[in-house]
Amino acid sequence: MKYIITFIWAVVLFEMVNFVLNSLGGGGPLNVVTPIALAAFVFVIILILDTVGSTPTNQVTDSH
């Protein structure tokens, strides 16, 4: 579920940045596909970082 929400937030944020930059540039036609592709790319990076950074929960820690 957290990955779905992460992807939704990535799409929303990239679409907002696209709208603002398009408005600053004179307001031509909006490109909807590029922000979705960037959101998918960022989503994959976040997935990779999450799997690399997570530790196994079954690991036993012994303290002496």
C-alpha cells in the first residue's frame, strides 16, 4: 500500500511542477506523459533504495 501511495504522490508532485514550469514558460500545451514517466522513474529508485536499505527482521541480535 505504501508503494501505491508513493507512486500517486510522485505523479501529483511532478504534474504540479510541470504545470508551474509550463506557466512560467509562456503557457504552451501541457505534456502529461513526461511527468508520469519521471514519476515512474523516481518510484523505481525509491523501491530500490527501500529494498537495499531495509534489514531482515528475522535477524537475531546477541548482546554480551
